[in-house]
Amino acid sequence: MSNILTIFGGSGFIATEIVYRLSKHFSEIRLLTRNTQKCNHIKVLKNIKIYLYDPKIPSSYNKHISDSNIVINTVGILNETRKDTFDEVHYEFLKKIINKSKENNVKKFIHLSALNSDPSGASRYLQSKGKADKYILSITSESFKTVILRPSIVFGEKDQFFNRFANLLKYLIVFPLACPNSMFSPVYVKDLAGFIEQSALVSTYDNTIINVTGPKNYKFIELIRFIISTKKIRRFIIPLNYSLSKLQAFIFTCLPGHIFTLDNFKSLQKDNISAGGLKGRSTIEEVVPTYLCKNDKKLDMYRKTSGR
């Protein structure tokens, strides 16, 4: 009998690390994505099969769940659009794939949630994640095992945190920072993938919800200063108080790009840290400079070869 793993959210950088970790343990890994082009770098692995799916068309993904041993869900969005709301992506879609998993006797369902997820949370993002977690627990049993991992912000070469703010700081000499004292405990994507690997292969974390954080806690403003220091640039940070932070979020919510929304502001009212749970060992000081400075080095090489 084939040992098959199915992963939803295949184009994300977390899913990529999961594939690298687990490819040696499964005869076949099915990577389901909405953008196959973003998965080209994984095609070199022989036992990886990449499939295009549409969350609104169950027939596009149900067939891949039907004979899987383990299903991992990494699907998530940071901001809503008219087409994709938090509730639809984090809760309604989750219900569909976990119900199908249980119906087809999948041995284990592993779900990537978020720290502070709560059906009564302050933001729609946290509420949708919390509703999903609650539903998973409601159908968990000894015959249908589940694992819910709740990470803080995840960092790595393709992350949406350090890369995003580094890009913004390229162009903003003066940087008004909302919620500067909000706390984070960034966890390295490879450490998170290691915990997911353990969840898939052993029973230690079966039928539990586990917070996943890094080894150190930081204020938001400390992370921004770290990026500035790493990039070796000069920027003037203006810490905004509660009222000005909320005003900034309100204004940015009305602008394209979703740089910072009211829902993001509400999520930041609760510190993104945890005293317990799983702790990654890798620090931002060790890892982040290796990729934030990579593009700078490439640019320097280009300037040398072009005589600049």
C-alpha cells in the first residue's frame, strides 16, 4: 500500500520546507496549489506530484484526499479580498477538506493555524482561525487524529514579514510605525517544518493544539530596527500611539496593497508570544541577514561587472 501525503497550500514557502523535510518518508507527496508556476523549484524531487486545484470546486481536490494517509493544511491569507474572505479561506474550506479526510479514513490531519486564534478574538483573522481550530477539535477522535500548530510570525528566505518591511524601508526615509510595542516571537520556517515532520511521523502531538514560537521575544519596533541595522541604512522611525496607529490602519485600509489594515491593527492588540509550547532554536540574528543581504550582494556583483 502506498504511503501518500497530501499538502494544501503548495505554493507557500512553509509548504516548500515541509516537502523537503518529508519527501524521504513518503512514497508520494501530492502538492495542491492554486499556482503551479510557483512550485517549479520542487519538481526536481522524484516523488512530488503537483496539482492545480480550486477551493470552490471540491472535485478538484477530493480525489487527492481519498487515498492519502496524512493531510496537511497550510492554506492561509493575511488580508481579505472580495474573492477570498478570512471565513471562506480559513474556516469554510477547512471544513470541506477535513470532513473529506475523515470520510476517507485519513490517519492524521495536521493544520497550520496561528498564535492567538480564538473564535471570540479581536480580529476577523483570529476569529476565522479560531473557528477552524474549534471545528477540528469537534471531529477529532482516536481513529481520526489531528494536530493543530499555532505559530507566531514565521521567517525564512521567502517570508512575508522581514522581506516586506525591508522592501518598504527602501523607499521610506521616515517610517511611522503603528503598534510599536506589540510583541512577536518569530519562528524559523525550518524549525517549524521540523515540528510538522515530528507531528506527521510520531504520535507525541496527536489530538493537541500547540503554540509554536522562536527562542526570543521582540517588540515590533525592535524588529524594524533590526532590519535597518541588517540592511545598513539610515531611517527615522516614528512610534505611533494607539490612536494614531488606528488612524493609520483606517487610512491604509482604504488604499490598495493592504499594507496595514484595521483587522491587522486589531490582531496586534494582543502580543504574539507564548510562554509554553514548542520553541524553535534558530534566531533572527543568525538567519535573517543571510537572505536580506543576498540581493544587495547580487547588486554589488552586477555593479562590479558593469564597471560601476
